[in-house]
Amino acid sequence: MKTYIVDIDGTICRHDSKTTPYSRAKPIKERINFFNQLHDAGHTIIYWTARGQQSGIDHSDLTKKQLDEWGVKRTELRMNKPSYDYWIDDKAFNVQDFFMTDTRTGETKSMTL
Ligand SMILES: [Mg+2]
């Protein structure tokens, strides 16, 4: 069994613009389904978000509500991911590479795993 650390915004949901509030995020169903299948198979799925790290606003209730509404199965939701510009890690995937998403249409064509 593997442990997956999964971001939320821009990873399992998208926003119309950088100023779109979290409450108007739109779920990316095929990605949610992908991680749900891993969860069902017994893998550990931890969602980790930096929501509120810069503003100081607690978005945990909203985030839990959204994940429930979107049918996101999870082992754990963690808030308090640090804000960052670059994430340097020997095991990390960029979401576009992981899902091989067509950046023009947003369509997911295939997955790395
Ligand atoms: Mg993100």
C-alpha cells in the first residue's frame, strides 16, 4: 500500500481565475474518481492544502464540506500546508504531468500510474 499526499486547489478542483473564491471551486471529477479508486484499494490518501495560509482565514469547515459534496474519499484532510513558490522533492509529481492533462482543453487523457 502507498501513501499519496494530494493538493486540492488546481489538483482536484479548478477555479475560473486566481481571484475566484474557494467556495466557487469546481471539482475535477475524473481526478477525484482516480484518487477514490486508490482509496478503495486500500491506499492512504491525505489531502493537504495551504488554503488560508496567507490570509490567516480558517477554511477548514468549507474545505471539509466541499470534499464531502464532491464525494472525495480520504484518509485525512490536513490544512496548514505552507505557502510556497517552488516545491523541491524527489518523489513529487506536477499534477499536469501526473494526469497528462491537455492544458488547452483540461481533458485528462491518461495517467502516469
Ligand atoms: Mg494547488
